Amino acid sequence: MGFLDRILGDDQQRAARFEGRESASETAARKRREGHRRSIAKTAAKGQAWEERDRKRERRGGIRRTDWT
């Protein structure tokens, strides 16, 4: 048994204690994916709104400029 084994304990026993639990890196990856999925709908809605405004602008002949400033 080495010095670190005496300080930290047996790796196999520690691994067995956490078996079946989600690791910190897996948790972070899952939250990152979930956040990405949430933002897709919001971004798509913004893009759609921009597209509709752009179409309206094209239909009425571009950006209207007045000379009554």
C-alpha cells in the first residue's frame, strides 16, 4: 500500500460507493444540452419575427423615408 492509498483510501471502494450515480461531467453535459434545446425555440422565434418584418418592408417598398423632418 502506497502513501497516497493510505491518505485517499482504496480506489475500488471509492468507485463502488459512487456507482450508478451521474458524474459531474455528465451532469454538466446534460445541462448544457438541455439549455441548448431551450434556446433553439427562442432563437427560431426571433428569426421568424425578423423574417416577417423584412417581408412586410419589402412588400411596402422598402424603408419609408419622409421629408417632413
